[in-house]
Amino acid sequence: MEAMKYLVIFGFIAIIGSLVAALVFMMRGDRAPGADGPDAPRNNHMARALAFRIGFSVLLFAIVLLSYFMGWIQPTGLPVTR
């Protein structure tokens, strides 16, 4: 159970880190070094960082879902009272 907390925390840090990396690439300008003008070739660093973010999100969701089905984690929501 304790390992699962650290795994989820690491997953969220990876997701946020990838999002920050995409922001940095976007703000810096995603052009190839030494290339100027509108027809200059673009690096795809920002797209790759966003793809990693999506991958980390899907992986984290799959791990949480698998952990629930394996019984490693239990839902602890509000109890249903009638």
C-alpha cells in the first residue's frame, strides 16, 4: 500500500514535469538551431513532451485500475447512507 502512494506521486511528478518541459519548448520557440524564417524546419520537442505526458497519464490510470482489480488498493469514498 505504501509503495502505491509513492508510485502515484512519481506518476504525477512525471506528468507535471513533462507538461513543464513542453511549456519550456513552446516558450523558447521550437525551431532548429540556426534556422530563421517561416519556412525553417521545426523540431518536435514540444510534441514529444506532450506525447510523453499523455503516455504517463494513461500508464498511471492503467496501474491504478490494475491495482484496484488485483485488490492492492481499496476505494475509501464517502459511505452511502439512506
